[in-house]
Amino acid sequence: MRGIAAIALLLGAALAASAEAQSNARFTSSATNVAEAAELEARATGLYHSIRDYPRAAKLHERAAALRSAGDAQRVDNLRRAALLYHYSGKLTQARAAMTAAGDAALAAGDVRTAAAAYLDAAFLSKEDGLGEETNRLVRKAQLLTNSPLLSAQEKDAILRRIRVSA
């Protein structure tokens, strides 16, 4: 019986050590991801001087966003920057995809106002690209968000005003 108790005790200690190691690995991995994302953002910023380099800078911002956690506001910022850089370089499909992803990331983080703004920006890009059905779908997504109790009356009005102007 003592042998079984000793084995159980050793097994419990090993499992606890393993759980702690996994937790430390996640923390280290998370810190490494944030550092790598910051490095990618710095490299992207260094490419802002030439419109020829905007698509490369946009890709770096997208890679940085992928390294950040779902609740990290910098993730949304990276995707919005990528969308703008793609737009400025005439890549409307990539711009719309990145801006829609920014809206999805903002919504996942609970930032309803930013999500609605990103969806409306993506709708504008769709309209510019002549994609009426996609434009309408994105506008509807933004409009649905005005039902959120997380928005103030002023924020709801601002979103609805922007929808009316874009229609």
C-alpha cells in the first residue's frame, strides 16, 4: 500500500510540475509573440516611405496581428493599418479582407464601436470595388451592432448617421 501511495504522490508531483511548465511555456510564448509582433510592426513602419512598399508593409502588419491575442487592441490596429496600406496601393480585395478581419477582431474583443466602424470602412471598400451585395452585407453587420447595449446613444447615432451617408 505504501508503494501505491508513493507512486500516486510522485505522479501528482510530476503532473503539477508539467502543468507549471506548460503555463510558463504559454507565458514565454505569449511574451515572445508580442515581441515578435512589435518587431514586425517596426519593420512595417520602416516601409511607409514608398508606396511601392505598402503591400509588403501591409503583410507585415497582418503577420503581427496574427501573433497578438484576441483581446489585444493592437491586433485590430494592425489589421486596420494593413487595410489602409493595401487600399493606398490599389489592392482593394486585400484591403477589404483586412478591414473585415479588423471588424471581426474588434468584435471578438468586445469593442462594438470599432467593429462597426471597421465593417463600414470595409463596406466603403466593397462599394469602391463595385461589389454591391458585399457592400450591403457589411453595412447590415454594422447596422446590427447598433442594437448592442454596449453602445451609448451617441455612438449608435454616429454609426447610423454614417450608414445613411454611405447609402
